[in-house]
Amino acid sequence: MTHIPPVSSAESVKIDLVFCHLLNDASGSPRVLRGTIRALVDDPARAMLFVGSQGRGVLETCGVPLSRYWYHRSRLRIITLCNLLLSQIFLLFSLLCQRNIAKDAVIYVNTLLPFGGALYGKLTGRKVIYHVHEISIEPKPLRLLLCTIARMCSAYNIYVSKSHAEALPIADVPAVQIYNTLDADFTAVAAQASYQPRHDGIFTILMLASLRDYKGVPEMVALAAALADRKDVQFELVVNDDQAAITQYFAHMPITPNLRVYPRTDNPAMFYQRAGMLLNLSRVDSWIETFGLTVLEGMAFGLPVLVPPLGGPAELVNDMQEGFLVDSRDFALLKQRTLALADDTALCHAMSKAARARAENFSQEKFSQALRGLVGMLR
């Protein structure tokens, strides 16, 4: 059910920043949005976030008033698609009923999905910014619809990496590339953590990913199986889903005892702190990572990383310096690079030092300055 906070007709404070998002969880795009809100909002009374009703995640602590509009995901893709389209009618209606949005307010649409916010901006003459996070959108008619609406409504598009901007250009809309960053609280925790390749003699290989084949989950399962004889090497997979989904996904994919799978967490730091290296095994033939926020998080903790040679992660990582660039389809090289770190403490420490230094280049200050400059230009 749509929730619209009551607004007094005598209220003088106007909302000049409206943020629109669809699914609130612990994945990358809502975490980036939380950082965006913190970077742009000086007075919480002058901003508002509209978010879909399903899901509870990091946006609960974004620091601005939050209004929920109806949305529900289904395990059936066709129903989810229909619900997405219906949800944007609810979002558009919610915005039209919100009477204290300033006439010069900026509508900030996070991902291509909450297009009801873009339509509201177009209909009411308000400037719209799209913060694009996607590359692969299926089915193709949906991608065409979302990109067409963005082309018609957006005043400026933000892409999270250079390769992202090249992979999903939207004609006739000015665009800027702004790398993601880590929020100050996370960075403070990471800065205090000391890197050790092994804990109690165990080298832990970590991956955080959605529970999807194209994210490289089967490849991690296969890698763990290939190293099952190494009692000093363990694997941890943290997925952005609940235990029921984990049980269903792995029902027909047996996993070896050296791999532990964990449901979504609000505290990824505890996993980074005990890991020896971090994996991102996304399949480059079916999914190109636009940025790789977990990669940057791991590097901030000093973890050597192994990432795909294409997309955003390849812009974060220099091969053989902060880690390795490996196509997960090359299983022999994947195994070789993994063992290179597991068996070489000196290499781990050298890459750890380089990873921390590289992560410092993606500062909150640079992120905030770029966002504030863009919003200020549109007002």
C-alpha cells in the first residue's frame, strides 16, 4: 500500500531533492544511493526518498524521510515484470500527491527501474537525474522501454564507470562518469583492520554475490570442489538472499564441506576481516559488472582480489598489482591464480598494500564534489 506522509498546507519547508528507488536491500545500488543522499543532503527536511514497499535494507538508515509505494517481487518473472510496471503507477501517483515538492526540485532516479519518478519530473517540468547502475536488462522490450523513458525525461545521466557508459549509451542525454565510493563509517572500520592472509592457519577465499549463475556461483562451487583436498583453504560465499533461497538454489548443486554459504548480512566487515582474498567470478559472456562495489570494499580491507578482465572491476584493479584479472571461464588459470595467493604470503602482503592504496583513490570527498557540482548545475 502506498504511504504518503500528511503535509500541512501551512508548511513552509519545501522538498528540493527527491530520490526514487525500487528495491531496498543490501546490494550495491541502494548502498550507493545511501552514500549519495549523505553527500547531497544538508537538511533532511528538504529531501525525501520514495522506495518500493518490498524489502528492508540499507536505505532504512539513509537519514531522510522515507515514503513507500507498492511493489512486490515474485519468483515468476512475468509477474515481477507486471508488478514493476504497476508499481511505477503507484510511484507517479505518490509524487503527484506530494504537495510540498519545490518547483525547482531535482528528481534523482536511482537505477533505470523507478521510471515513475522520471515521468513525474517530465510531466511537472522538474529536472531529472538518472544514476544508472545496470547494463544487462531483460527482457529486451523492458530495456528498450526503460532507456526510451530515460532518453525522454533525463537532464543528465550518471554512469559508474567508463566501460559502463560505453556499454549502455542513451542517445541525446548528457552524461558524466562518477566512480562509486564507500561511506565514511565503512571506511573507518576498514582502516582499523589489519590484513592477515591466514587465520588459525586457514586461508579463506571470500565472494559476495547475488544468488545467480551469471554471478559466478557455479564457478566458485567448482573451485571449492577442485581444492577440497587442501585442508588449509576454505571458501565463504555471502549471498544477497535468505536461507530459503539458498536451500532451493543448492538443492541440485552439491557443495563440498570446504564451502560455507551465508545469507545476506548487514555486517560484511566481519567477512572481509577474516578473508585472505576476494573473488568476483561474474561471467563476462552473460553479465558485465558496471563497477564492483564489493571489490572496492575488499580492497579497502587490504584483500588481494581476483576479478573479471572486463567491466568496472577491470578499472579498479591492475593485473598482478592489487590482484588478478581472470576470465572465470578459464578454470585452469582461475585455480592457478587462487593457489598463487594461497601459497605465497609475501605476494599476499604486497597485493594487500597495493589494494589499500588503490582504494584510497575512490574517496568520499571526490564522490561528493562531483555529485554536488552536477546537482548545482541543474538548479
